Amino acid sequence: MLTLWLGICIGSVYVLVATGFNLVFVASGTFNFAQPQFLVLGTFLAYAAVFTWHVSAWVALPVGLVAGAAIGAAEERLAIRPVMSNGVNAELVTMVGWSVTMQGIVLLIWKENPLAVKGIAGDQVFTVLGTRITAGQGLLVLVALALALGLHLWSHRTRLGIASLATSEDRDVAMLRGINVPRLAVGAFAAAGGLLAAMGPIAGPTTFAVYSLGDTVVLYAFLAMAIGGFGHNIGAIIGGLGLGIFQAEISLHWGDKWISVLTFTLLLSVLLLRPQGLFGERNERVV
């Protein structure tokens, strides 16, 4: 039971990042490789709030939200929009460059040693079905599920969300129907960046503040998207939690050295057998 719970906790981190991926992907058709760096930034802001600024960890929530939104909007305007006409490869290069830049700035300010983060939920410990659960872990799981479900409802029940879905289906037709696609894209980058950076004091007690965290999470969150289906937040929940439990079981029975090998085997299997994911739809090619 403990292994299951630990898998759910780490899987919730994948869910958070995967929903950020989906938010940007649906509105702009872009897979933002820099997305996990916003969560990394949020964890360091949560550390700084308590141990540097000597204020409550709650302060890191609005600070992360504003900082992440500003950086996300800047990424879209400076790194994505100028190269959109040059193809996907150009976007990929600039996004990776933006990710490396964010990581470098974090490393320059806070150095490379992992830092413990004091969250907003306190240090209370509860026993559920014989398993000791901290309040911070419980909050992480609840927030990840609530965020993914909330974004799912937003994208299917609101005019702005439906406009985002229309943009993901056909960008040119969406523009002809009066949707302001550039504004929608910059808004998605800002929203995804702000939400993930604000998650710092929630995810930080589980992940710690580690400058290289994004390098690992980007791959596993991508796999969570691949399992669930690109752009589908319900799929992100299933893919993220399933992957977290899968890795926890591997660690328990075979050791940590097998996690990467079997995880990427799973990724290749998904891409070969069902590349559109559990909730994705196969697109027919028109000739």
C-alpha cells in the first residue's frame, strides 16, 4: 500500500506537468519542452519564501503565479511566435533553448544542491488503510486531480475552451471563424506557466527544489501524455498516475536502475501500438 501511495504522489507531479503541456498544446499546437522548468522555478520560489524572505510559504503562490505567467507570455512572444513560419523544428530548438536558459538562471541563483521545501499544508501525518500519509502529499494529489479535471471542464464547457479545441483542430479555419489565435496562444503560455510556477509550495515538499528536476519530469510527463492522448486531461490523469505507480512497483521489485529502461520500453510500446493514446483519435490522412 505504501508503494502504491508513493507512486500516486510522484504520478501527481507528472499529471501537473502534463496538464500544462495540454493547455499549451490545445491552444497553440505546440509541445512546450520548457514547461517543467516553471514547476522547478516554483519550488525554488517556495524555498526562498520561507528561508530567504522569512515569510509564509503561501506567499510563493501569488509570486509564482505572476512570475510564471510573465515568463510564459515572454516565451511565446520571443521564442515561439517569431519562428512559427519556419516549421516545427525551429520551434523545438527555441523551446529547448528557453528551457536551458531558465534552468541556467535557477542554477546561477540557487546553485546545484537540492533544497528542502516547506509547503503550505504543514507537517501533519495521517494513517489511511495502514499507510502514513502527510498532509502535503494529500494536498498534492488533490490539487493535481482538481487542476486536470478543471481544465477538462473548461476546455469542453466554456467558449474560450471550445475555441482552443477548435484551434487545435485547424488553426487556419479557427482564424477565419474570428478566433484570435495569437492572443489565445500567448494566453495559454501565460496560464500554463503561471499555474505550474504556483504549484511550487504544493509539489516542492515531495520533489524538493532541484535545478535538474525538469530534465527528468519532461520525459515522464510526455509519456503520461502519450498514454492518455495528447490534449486530453482525463488521459493525463490516467497516464500520470499509472506511470507513477508503474515506476514505484519497478523500484520496489527490481530496483531504481530498471526504472528508465522499462519506462522507455513502455513509451516505445505505446507509440507503436496506440500512438494516439487511450483517449486520442486516429487522424485519417487525406490525399
